[in-house]
Amino acid sequence: MQYPIEDLIRCVQREISLRQSLFPSLVNEGSMTTDEAEIETSMMVQVAEHLIRHSNQKENSL
């Protein structure tokens, strides 16, 4: 199934929020390092930025 890019962007944004709220506690309990948390969150931010750029390019080409 293919989802609209707007839905994908919202999904990734929810995931970023989840990581930002969950990862600090995982770091505090020792399940994850600060570096791991920052990398994982940063990668998801890059995914969101990529999707947004793609969406903007698609809109501009219409």
C-alpha cells in the first residue's frame, strides 16, 4: 500500500516526538547511550527533512 507523502511526514514527525520524549529515560536507565539517542533522533529528523523537500519539489513541479 502506498501512503500520501503528507501522511508519511506526519508519521515521521510523531516518531521524532516519541523519540525525544522516550530516549532521555532510556539514557538515564542505561539502556541507550546519549550518542545513540542523538544519532537515532537525528536520523529520523533527516528522514523528515528529506520527505518535506521531496514534497516541496513535487508541488513546485506541478
